[in-house]
Amino acid sequence: MKTSINFKAVKSDSETHNFRRKTFDYIRKDLSPQNEYWQEDKITDRILKIEAYCKEKSGRKLQKNAMPVREAVVVIKEDTTMKDLHDLSKRLQEELGIRVFQITIHKDEGHFDKESKEWKPNLHAHLVADWQDLTTGKTLKHQSFHYSKMQDLAAECLGMERGTAGSVGRLEAVEFKIQKKEQELKALEEKLDQMKAELGSKKFNDLIVNDTNFFGAKQIKTKETITNFGNTFKLYNTELLKNNNELDNKTRQVTELRKEIKDLKRENTQLKSKNTALVTDADVFALEKKKYLDSVAEALEKAIHFQRFKNPQADRSDDKNLLREMNEICKEFSQKNHIPFSALEQIFTITELATGLFSLLRLGDGNEPEPEYIPVPRKKKKRRNIRY
């Protein structure tokens, strides 16, 4: 399965769409609970920080036409996790200076196939990123090879096939359309030959209605004969169309299955190669284990940060409450990201790391947002009728 990542200027209603803050008619509400959300800043707050930093660093205001916050839609798999997207975000920051501060996974968008009536999900994630160059305070400047690098990173971090390069993709699309049209033309020619053959066959003679006139001569009853031919052709075309649709559907399913088998075989070969290295080389095993635990710890830190973002006013002064909340975070994090709980237990055996995670949950990092003020409407006092 191929993936792609494309950044564009963030839209004004991005958060409303991404965090499902209103109902949309193109989503399946029954699948919305499968969506996942993470953020460390609101877009408006991040833009204010970007503008202030630009003024501080360059001495000038951010240009009006600048796009300091951008959003990407990333094609994902059914089993893509929030941790996978955090890993991708880390690589984007390390190699391209792009700092992702919002991630949403959408599994409730898609469509029903017109023929098979099967649900075809549009699995994707939204990455909202800070596009500011921390060295100059201005927006990042990327060249074409940087955008190609983004595609490489997305494929590597999500364990998917890289999308085809633009020019190659367009050429393949044109060739595919030509091939499709040639197939349609051939099918039409075959259908025409078949119809000619059947029109010349004797069975159509049965559709002709004959009658004997006053003089005893046979003659064709035109109206009845035309009706018979019309009804027969309607049934014939309906059946032919149905058979063609079924054939197309089966052919498409076979093609998809062959592609899936090919991908699984390639993935299986890669995993066998990696497993061989892990089993036979102790250094490789230790290095992979460290990389894995480091990425888990970083993703868990982001999950803790998001928990504080959602509930900044929770009472975390009591150690029992703090431990209970951490345990709940870890359980949810383990389930949603398919991470063995034993891996989290191993992280918490490292005293320095465990202390830092508990400190983050209890005290935060000093960048927590202020709680939103929601005015409570006062009850109107009933007027008393004062009698004099």
C-alpha cells in the first residue's frame, strides 16, 4: 500500500474538521470513536508564538503573505498508530526543521462502492506543523528534493510503499487511461459481434408475429413484432450489463488481492532478514531495542503532555491519584499503539526517566495553556411585587 504526504497552508476551519468539533455529512458517525487526536498547541496560540519569535529574532514583523503554519494529509494503513506518526514527526523535525504540533487520525471518512456496496475507507492522518526556521525566525525554505525527502520519510516511518514521483505518476496515469480505453473499445467490438451473430440466428424469428389477412396471405403484425423485439433487447442489454459489471468487479478484486499478496511477500522477506540479524548479532539486537524503547518513551511523553493539555486543572498533588492517572495513560497508550505493556514497565525501571515522566504529569513543562473561561449564565432573579 502506498503512502504520500503533502503540506499546504492550514485552513481556518482546520481544527473544527480535524477534531470533529461539529457534525459533517460525509463521515460515518459510528466509526468516529476510532479516530485519535493529539495536540500540544492550538493553531492561534502557535501563530502568536511564531510572530513573537520572528520579531525577537529578526527585528521585523512576520510577512503578511507568509505561511507559518501548514497542514499535511498523510495516507495511512488500518494499523497505523499515533506512535508511528510521532516517529514521522520526529524525523521531519530532525531532517527538515518541520515541527508538528497537532496530529489527528481519521478512520470515519470514505465511501460505499456503487457496485459491490462495500465500504471503502479513506484512511488518513492530518499533521499540522510549525513552519518557522528557528535560526532566522522566518519561514522555512525548502527545495524540490526536500519534498521528495518527505515522501521517503513517510514511507519509512509508516512501513508503507513510497508514492510514485510526480512526472512518473502522471505518465503512468495517462498510459493507464489509454489502456482502459483500448479495453473498452475491444469490449464494445466483441459485444457488437455477439449482437450481430444473435440477430442473425433463428431464435429471433420466434419474435416475429404473423397473421393471415382476408385473402389468406401471411403478413407481419408490425406493432406486436416491434414490441417483442424491444422487450427482448431490453432484457438482453440488462443481462449483458449485469454480467459485465460482475466481471469488472471480480477482476478488480483479483488484482487487489494479487497486489496485497505481493506486498505481504515483500514485507515477509524484509522481516525475515531483520529477524535473522536480531537473532544472530547481539549488537544489532541491543541497538534496535534501544531505538524502540527511546521512540516509545518519546511517544509516551507526548501522550502525557496531551493529557495535561486536556485536563490542566486536575488535582495531581496526591501521589495515589498521580499513579492512578499515569497507569490509565499507559494502558490506553499501550492498547492504541499496539505496544506491549512490558515495554512500558521496562521504561519505568529507569529511575531518571520514570522521575521525568511523573514530573511532567504532575508539573508539566511550563507551556500548558490557560484553561478556557466559559461564562456561566446567571439565573434571573424573580421580581417581587411590592405592595404599598
